Amino acid sequence: MPNFLLIGAAKSGTSSVYRYLYEHPEIYMSKTKEPNFFAYEGWQPDFCGPGDAEATTNVKTVPYLKEYQALFKNVKDEKAIGEASTFYLYIPETAARIKHYIPEVKLIAILRHPVDRAYSFYSHLRRDGREPLKDFHQAFNAEEQRRKKHWSPVWRYQDFGFYGLQLQRYFEQFDPKQIKVYLYEDLQKDARNMIKDIFRFLEVDDTFTPNFSVRYNKSEVPKNRILHGFISNQNLVKSLIKPLIPAKIRQPMAAKAYRKNLARLKPLSPELRQELIPIFEEDILKLQDLIGRDLSHWLV
């Protein structure tokens, strides 16, 4: 079983942090990101929103203990053993399940301004062709009807942002010394120092420097959806191009083409951002007391 978990929040830089931790020789990270065992133990998710049938939550969730433990069968002498599942912060039952199985675990959370996080996930789903609404405000307000239709929690743009409520469950279950909370802006401003601090928390060599030149899973939208669909279909790419181009050339070419075909969605309007912030104000005040950090800049 792991001895540390990266528990979220989604769209807060967790994919990049997962990769940086993966590179460390004294850290073993599950090759499967988002196994979701503690979120969905005993139940294979069967969400039915747009693209849910092929999406990570339905396809990669590992809900049974033996299969989950198998994710760590190749551990050798690594000091820190972990995995990253961003639903862990959000799903209410998760903290108690983690406490039951691995009570001494270390927990890492990265939090992003709830409105910015929501818009980033909206952009992410627009990128993947899964968000049908072109207006973010409409999508933000469609949460409850989507829940009733059994769409994945990824469409809960508002609900995912109540970090104070979500983290409270962990502080009730675990010693605060087992929990490290960072802000997305920590990663943006000084990734090197933040990762070094995580290394110290995990008690591994903090002089190791991962490759900070790449940012992973950025929320951008395709310039050309046909090209995006082709590149994203790995089976199709392999079947058509594999006989012609060696993997060591093909894979970097595909990755470069994928990145070049993406463009950022236009920024969220300041007016709408200001309109949505009060929804989270009470929870933000709770959160800053919980983690001991001034979050007044999140309220303006």
C-alpha cells in the first residue's frame, strides 16, 4: 500500500506534480494516475455523461483492494510510495477509507482559486469535446441537472471548489502533521522550492531536481478538432504510422503536433469572476483558518 497520496484538487497542477514526483529515484508513483480506489472502493463507476464511457474515471478506476495493491507490486527500495487521485479530496467517504487502510499515510493537497479552477476544468472538457455548452456561466449553473443524469463529478464546477469543507474531513481523521497543503500559485511562482518542500515532507533526497521545463495537462482547446481527434487516438496513430516511423521519432512528433494544435480559451471575464467569488466566500474564510494561510487575495 502507498505511504503517501496526492489527493487533489483537480486542475491545480497535480499532473505536473505527479510527473515531478515520478522522476525522483527514491519515490515510487503508481503508473496509473487517478486509480481512485479510496473514492470508489467496491464500485466500478458507470457515469454516463458525454465521453464518460471512455474517460479516466470509468476506465482507469481500480475499485478492488487486490488490484489496487498490484499497482505497487514493482516497488523495490523506494522510500516514498504514492499515487495521485484528485477525486480523493472531493468524494466525502474517501478520508475515512484512507484512515481505515493506511492511518499513518502522508497527504498532499494543492488548491487553486475555486473560480479559476472551475473555468480551467470547463476549458479542459471543452478541449476534449465533452462540454456541450459554449457559455461557462450556463455550464456552471447546470451542475444539479447533470448530477441527476449521472454525469461524472468532473462537471461539478462549483461543488469541487469548497475546499474548506473537503479538507475538514481530513483534519478530523488525521494528525495535521500528516497533511501538507499548497496553493496553485506556489507552484506557479516557485515550483522548484515547492517540490523541494514536498521532498522534505516525504523524507527523500531534496537535492534532486526534476525536469521543470514541461507543464502537463494544460487546459487548452484544439485549433483543429479533426487533427486533435486523430492524434488523441493512439490506436489509430500506431496502426497507420507505426510501420513507417520508429517509436522514438513518432512519439515526440505526435506530442509536438498535439501541443501546437492547442490554444487557450479566452480568459474568464473579470465581471463574471467577481460575480462567482461570493459563492465561495464563506468556505474560503473557513479554509484559511484551517490551513493557517491568508487567502484574502482569493476574495477580490
